[in-house]
Amino acid sequence: MPGEPADRQSAQQRADRIRSFREELAALEQQDVLRLEPEQRERLNRHLDSLLTSLQSKFDVDVNLSEKQFSWGMRIAVTLGGLALCAGLVLFFYRYWGDLSTQVQVALLIAAPLAALAVTELAARREKTLYFASLAAMAAAALFVLDLYAVGSIFNITSSPNAFAAWSIFAFAVAYQYRLRLLLVIALISSGIWLSGTILSLNGIYWTQFGGRPETILLAAVVAYAAGLTVPHRRSLDFPAVYRWTALVGGFVALLFLTGGGEFSFLHWPERVVERSYEAIGWAASIAIITMGIRRGWRGDVNIASAFFAIFLYVRLYRWWWDWMPRYLFFLAVGAVAIGLVIAFRRLRDRSRSVYA
């Protein structure tokens, strides 16, 4: 069929457009703006019903709001259930780990993630929505993490950030094979920790201190965002957005830490200069992301950058006014600024409507 969607997300977007089209058509007919002949309406309904049937058959899309609500509930259940399953598997292993011989331990470490991957493949073949495949994939990732950690403990391997490299490669492979966004986020976080830890190791700092060196996290976020802009994704069209959103959250959080923690920077500048410099970078980055997001129609990027723009603003107001301004006046001033932000964001929204349309 010409113009057939390439993946489930594209198919769901088309099903949503069909539902919106039908709702708007019904509203136009009630207002006597448009009136279709019975033959035209019947032909249109047959065509749309055929499209929806085809999309449901191939991609298992939701064709009404009720189904979409159930799908959101299932996504939440899968996420929470996957986290609980991972925790249960880890605790189960630790509960009986000491009762097993080294040979049995190694055999289980090899077999467990392979078994979880087999379940993932079986589930992916049997369902199009990949809910159960996501659960199995998260279990496989947890078991693989447990594998490397346990092998390191058994054979007394020196701790290094390379374990995160292995975990990220595994998560990337599973995510791209089954188009799982949650596994992609895990892979991006793991690769970011690996990059941060490696940079610290090369500078003679123990790699586990990456949390106290936000600049390494900021660098990892920049790399991930650049990958989201440049790496082609022909099968998983929604993956570039996952790259960008994960990078934006991580990068802006790192900038927030640096605006109040200049002592953690690699720069040998006065702390106040470092903090003000990174604050300026945060302002400039958020404005640049908002501008680019509006031009390209990236709603998620605009929302994330707008949220952190507001956070940077409120942090700055707090540092300017909190110590000397009466509390009631401070909150009144913040409220006035909030009103100004609403007006500014409304103008941005009006400007972006033509792009999103």
C-alpha cells in the first residue's frame, strides 16, 4: 500500500489522524459547513475502516481513546513491572548465590541472560505491541549486568568503567533489535557513565567520582545529542528523539550543578566565574534548543528546554533576591515573573503553530 507506515509509532500516528479527521468531519456536518452525499460518506467510511483494519492487523494500533488509555496503563505497568522483575531477579540470585559452587555460578551466569533473550525473541514474534518483549528484555539486561558484576566478584577483577561499556553495547543491541525505547535510554545512560568514568581515569581520578564531576556528564550529553541529530534511523524513527531528550535532561541537570558548584569544575578559574559562565551556557543552550525545536517541529525538545529555562530563571532570581528581599515580596516578584513567562511562552506557542500545522 502506498504511504504505508514503517513502524508501529507511525501507524499509530496515522490512526490518530483518521480518528481526528472523523471527529472534525462530524463537527463540520453538524454546523452545516460541509455535507457529504450518502454515496460519498459510505465510500469514505469503507476506505477509512479498511485502513484502520489494516493498521490494526499489521501493527496492533489503538483506534479510539479508550484503547489508547488502556495502552498507556499497560506501558506504565510494563515499566514498573520490569523494574520490579529486575529487582526480584537480583535479590533471588543473592539469596541463593552463596549455596552454589563456582562452576554452577558461572553456568547460571551464562545461561540466565541467554534464556531471557530467548523469551524476548519469542514474545516479540507473538505480539506486535512488544509489552511482554519489553519485560523480558529488561530482565535480560538486568541479568547481564548481574553477570558482569558477579564474574568480577568471583574472579576479583579490578573495577573499571568498562563494565558500563559492555552493558551499554548489550542494551543498544537489544534496543535496536526490538525497537525498545526504554532499553535505549538505559544504553545511553550506561554509555554516558562509561565516557565520564573513562575521562576521569585518564586524568588520574578514580572513575566512580563521575557524579562529582558534572562536566564529564555534560560532555556525554553533548555526544548523545549530536548522535540524535546525525545518526540515521530508518527502522526506528522515534529513536533520534530518545537520544535528544535523554541528552537534554542529562546535560541541563549537569549545567544546573555547575551553576552552583564551581569547585567541581576542571577549569582553574575562580568559582564565581565558573558558575556564571555555565549559567550563561545554560541560558544560551535552552534558548537555542527552543528556537531549533520550534523551527523543526520538535515538541519534546521545546518542552524540556522551556522547563529548564524556567528553572535557570528561578535559580537566578533566588540568588539575586532571597537574602535581602522580604519573603512576601520575593514570592510576589516570582509570581510576576511567572506571568511574564506565560505571556512569552504563549507567544512562542502561537509562533510555532504554523510550524506544527
